[in-house]
Amino acid sequence: MRIRHATLDDAAAIALVEAACFPAAEAASEREVRARLAVYPNHFWLMVDTAATEHGNEADDAGVASDTVRDGRLVAFVNGFVTDEADLTDEMYEDASMHDEHGAWQMIFGVDTAPEYRHHGYASMLLRAAIEDARAAGRAGLVLTCKDRLIGFYERLGFVNEGVSGSTHGDVTWYQMRLRF
């Protein structure tokens, strides 16, 4: 397994894993992924199974999107952007131009693991990489939103539950979690 940042070439695979992890109302489309990657690819942390034998990332022979990337199979990813805004808002998901590379807070929009790779600690490893990168960049910390069933998972990584978020993304109740340095 290898952790690396994303490129535009990874967009199709990222969108495919995103669609496997979230209902359609919550998942970022390939178009949305491409818009994000065009602005902040270094805020996508990918875990790639370099032992995967499939090749290509655009489509298979039938024209179906593939979850493979140039160096293997996409196992999991974490993505978000940086801002001085203290709270994660729905507009942030939609407007990549709100990214400020010098901002105080690393927002996390998604923590996605392909279903067949779940329960191996990959999401935790990626989040730790994002946390260390944010700390090294001098950020104030990280902010994310999650469903109630995941609060304990994020608390084990040091995030604090701040209660119900103002986000209504996908018509779901989200809880805002913050990790301060």
C-alpha cells in the first residue's frame, strides 16, 4: 500500500470509490472531483494498492469507469480544502475557489474506503497522514462532519464532537468534529 496525493488522472477512480461509499445525494460526481483536483490536488490523500494487477484508470474495455489508477488500485482516500473559515459549510463542497492554501483550517469533505478494503485501518492511516500534513503546514487543526454512527471513530483519532452541524448536505444530519493543534 502506498499513500500519495492525487492528480487529475485519478478523478474517475476517485468518483467511482466515492459513489460506492455515499448515496447519490451525498457523493461528489466525477465533474465535482475534477473541479476540486484542478484547485487543490495536494489536499487529496490516496491509498493505492500497488500490488493490484489491473491497469488503466479511464475505463475498462466496455467503457465502464475503473477504480484503478496509474500505480495500482485505489483503496481509500481523504479529501478536503483549506480555509480560514472555522466551520464546514455546504458551499465549500460546491465551490473549489473557496480554497485558501494559507488558511488556518484543513476541512475534510470525505473519508472514503472501497467496500472490499474496509476494516483494515486504511481510513485511519490516511487521516493520520492528513493530520500530520496539516500540523506540518502550521494549521490550527482539521474540521469534518460525519453521521452519528462515526462519531466514536473520529474521537479515537482526537477529534471532538461539536454537535449538530449547520450542514444539510444530502438531507442528512451531520455532526461537526474538530481536531485542534
